[in-house]
Amino acid sequence: MTSRKRSGSGGSKRPKEKVVYIYELFLRGEDPTINSSEFWNEFFLLQPNVDALENEITKLTSEQFSLVKKNLSMIFQKCIDMLETDHPKRLCHSLQTLCSLFYAIYKKSSADNTYDILNEIFGYDEMDKWMKKLMDYCNQILLGEVLENARFMCLKLLLVLVTGTDNVSQNVLLEHLMMNTLFDSFVRLLSDPTLRTQHGHDIVILLTILVNYRKHEATNPYVVQLSILADELALNGYGQMISQSLIDFCRQYMQSLKLNNAQTSSWFSSLSNIVGNMFVSDEGCERVQQIKANNGLLMALYEAVHLNRNFITTLAHTQAESSAPPSPSNTLNLTNLTQPVPDLANAPIIDMTQCPTNLLVALFQYCSIVMQDNKNESSVANLKLCFLILTCISEDQYANSMMHDSNLTFKVILHRAQMRHRKLNIDRVGRSQPLAATLLDLLVEFIVSHLMKKFPMELYLLCIGVVHRILCYQKRCRVRLNYPWKELWSALIGLLRFLVNQEQALIKKCNIFHLSLQVVNIFNLFITYGDTFLATTNSYDELYYELNREEKVFTELHAMALTNFVVLRYTTMSDCEYKDDVIKLLNALVNILAIVKHFQNKIKEWLAEQGLSTPTEEQILDVVRKNYDLTLKLQDSLDHYDRYAEAPRHTNFFKNMVRDMVSDTRKNIYGYVKEAISSIPEPDAMVTSTSSL
């Protein structure tokens, strides 16, 4: 018995879309516009098929491209001309078509970089004119009375343009964005609460990428304009986009902790732990991706605190807006562009008192989370970026005065890694205190939790550098912060002990003498100038007590430095790069060793007088208080440090960070363009006839 073939079955061929047929005509070298005066008005009413257009362009051979570049130029120019229309559908379709054209041309250029494809299309003499025209229209769209879809697509087009090449400085089109700046439009959008909520994330990412175009090679107008920006509304908006992203990350992390705690408390926890360990790598990869997704906005924060002193005033501004701007994670859903704020009605309940309230609080809490994951390069790079941001903040006079203000206190939840050799101090978790105290807590946590075989030397140098800057501010301004300094001293002594014990393994990889010198100089700063910033005289007593209690560490550190000095002096290694630091370390230890020797003798004399062998802590402190009669050597430049400079030391690091940021943005942006097509509303009086095509 024979059966009839069903219509729509696998054997039937789907009809080709009219717009795809038109693409094919253009890219075969034909001109479908002949004898049709309304062709382009009708063409831009058709819904673009961005996949088809991209595929048709990228599969062109060099010979075919030469034949159709005139048609490509025509499409580009007509798309740009159409940006002047007040017809919403044509406007959005022209923007989407431009996105696809530029994306495809960039893709083709990366595969064949033997010549400048864009200049070939536009013509070397016409390129400046058309790009200026495009930027002018983009300015009009961004600030005009248009549907949010058009503004959304305009920003996506700009993102396609700035992410065309992995190396931002090699993107020839960015020169046109330098000559025809969009900075004022971005500032206007960031200043408007509604527009910022809908488009702020894209604007901040655009600004960050544009700031990094040939940053150290030529004058960049975006660097100049961002550095002098004083518009408080715009700066607050810029900061709110960053803080909201970090707050979202912290909120998700806390929710995951609650879920994990709930699971481990069940009778099934034993089995789930076994199974969970089998998939720990998958969970780790997910966390890495979540951390990496914040690189773009962390870069934006770095550029703001590095370039603009006015931005510092926004760091402690409390989040007052009820609607959360979209972060990278919640911009993936583009089904309703006119209402991008996610529905949180069914979201898990979280104690909002434990969520950050401003950018600085969010940054500290974020850093405490990132610190717990340093097993891959992405997380280490993210943490280094955090430390560079903290370095810039700790150098700023206003930021320090704000962080040390005893009337400006915040309750910050710092997440601490579980470690076998310590118990967490519950009383200090989330206590309301000045932000400088919280920052010191954060730095102490890093110091004690990263003493590992794969020692992160650069991160430790940055961390100790931030500690030093905070103390220099306190000494210079005579600020007496009420802080349990013993925790910092214990952490620093623990670091020195680790360096001494791991000398043989570490000395082959890094300059442990330079780090040791930085740590010892912090102790010297306390010894020499502590009377200007320590809150009580008891703090001095406790410092000297700790130095004597841990005298073995300093004695062994001196022996290590002395041994290496002898080796460097009497071998062919006299030109070794470590030599200067070894000599400086020996000199820096003079006062500490003198203090240890002085009080050790006094303690022995007292014990002999009292006939005791094991004194209590209070008895030792009493001996210290009565025997300050010692002479110390005055050491220079303890309260000085080299101001942070990005170039040349960190230039390559930021090039790689921007490269990753561009690559990640480009991966997502084209998906946004394609998904946004179906969301364009149909105007009531819109003419949809395309019969003439």
C-alpha cells in the first residue's frame, strides 16, 4: 500500500526568505535596485536575517569580493543613510543590518589580513566621511526621542565596532570614534536614571574599551574626558552600574552558601559530599566564569579610580535606586527590552542586611570571595586587578579620610576560607566599623590564607603595598584607628616565618628578600612612628611583646639574609639582582634585633630576680612597660612609597585583560543582535508592503 508524502515533511524544501534572496543577488554582483525607486524603503521593512548575511559575506573568495565590493559599499551607505529616518522599524533594521555587516567584515578581516577590507569597501577617500556620518547619527539616536529598541541596537552596533579585533589598538575604526567622540552622549545617558537602568552596562563597557585604545601611544580623548569628568550624576551612575554587578555577584554567592549549608545538614550529606567531589571541577569552572564575567566592570572601576579623582566621592554613596540595573548575567534575556529590570518576585529570600550597600563595601566583599579561588590564571588576574584598584584607592587622600572617618561606619560581611589551623573570629564578622578597618581585615585575611607552595609573590607585594599606604596616611594625618593591630602583626610575622622556612624553594622563583624588606619596614614604621597613629600606649607594649615572643622568626630572617649576603659577596654572583635587597633587609632588621636583644636580657634578669621560669603574658608586658630605655637607629623613608603607575610595569597585564574583555563581549554581543530582532514593536500605521521587491 502506497502512502502519500506529508506536506512539510523532511523531503520538502523550506522556501527561502525574500531578504535572503536579496542578499544573494547583491553578493553575486547583481543590482536588484534597478527600476525600483522605493527599493530601500521597502527593503528595510523586511526583517533582517543576520546569520544569512554573515554567512554570505564570510564565504566570499578574494576574487568574488572584488566583484561585489561596490554592492557592499552601497548596502553600508544605504544603512547609514537610513539612520536618519523616523520610521522605527526601518531604523532598527538598518542598525541590525549594520551590526551584521561590520561583524562579518571583521570576521573576514581576521581570517585574511592581507589588506584593509573596510577601506576597500568604502573607498579610502570616502571612509572618513561615512564614519563621521555614522557617528553623527549614533549621537542623534542615543539622545533622540526613539524607541528603546533603537537605542539598544545603536549601542550594540558600537560594541560590534569596538570589539572587532582582539587587540583594541589595532582596530582601525576606533580612530574614527576618537575623531568623532561619543563621550558626551554616554555621559547624558548615565545621568538619566531610566536610560542608565536600561543601557548603563553597555555604556560603561564601551567607555572602558575606548579608554584603552592606544592608551600609552597617543592622546586619547576618552582618557582626557573621563579624567576631568565632574558631572556628579554621571559619576554616580557609572559607579552604580559597577556596584550593582558586584552586589549581584555577592548575593548569588551568599545564596549558594545557604544552599550548600542546607544540603550538608541533611542525612544525605555524606553521599552528596562523595558525589559532589566527583564534580567539583565543574563547579569550579562555573565559579571561574562568574568571576571572569566581572572583569569588564572591574576594569571600568579601575579606570575610574585611576583617572578621575572626582569618582572617589561616589565610592561610599549608598545605593538608593529601587530598580537594579542589568548586570552581565541578567542582560541575557532580551525578550522585553522596554522593561529590562528582572522580576524578583520568585527569587530566593536573602537577608538584605548582609548585602553590600555601596561600591566600596561591595568591592571589599567581592574581593573576599575572589580571594578564596586562586587555582587558575583567570581568578589570579581578577584578584590582581582588585589589588590594583585598592592600591589606587589607598593612595587617594579623600578616599583615606572617608575610610578612616569614625562617624562613617559600615557592616561588611567578609568571607573567610575554612582552614584547619585556625578558628574564625565570629565576633569580628560583620561588625560595624570604619572602612579602613574592614580593608585591613581583608588584607590580613589574604596574608594568612595564601601561604602555599605556589606562592603568589606579586599579589603579596600588592597586598603589603596597600597596608603600607594605609599606615602612611595614618602617620601623616595622625589618625588613630581603633583596630586590633595584633592581628596584623601576627599575620605579617606568619608571612616572614613562611618565607624563612620555604627559602630554598622560593629563592629560585622570586625575590623573597624584597617582600621581606617590605614587611620588616612596616614593623619599623610602627616602631618609629607608632606614637603618631596607635590608639593607645598599650598598643606599643603589645607590639614589643609580639616582637619578643616571635624573636626566633626575626633571628632566622637575619641569618638567612646574612648567609645570602656572604654568598653574594664572595662568589661570582656579586651582580645578582637580589643583592641590594639583601643589604637593605640587613639594615632594616637592626632596630628589631636591638629591641629583641634588649628586652630578652631584661626579661631574663627579672625572671632571675623573681625565681620564675614561665612568666605570664601580663608579667612580660609589665617588664616591657618599665624598660623602654633603649636607643634605636633612625631609619629614613619609612613613610614614603612609589606612587602607582600603570606603565610600564602593568602595561602587558592590562593589554591581556582588555583582550579578554573584548573577546568575551564579542562572543555575547552578536547573540543579543539576533535575539533582539523579534522584539521590535509594529507601529499602528506602519506600511508593511514589500511587493516592489
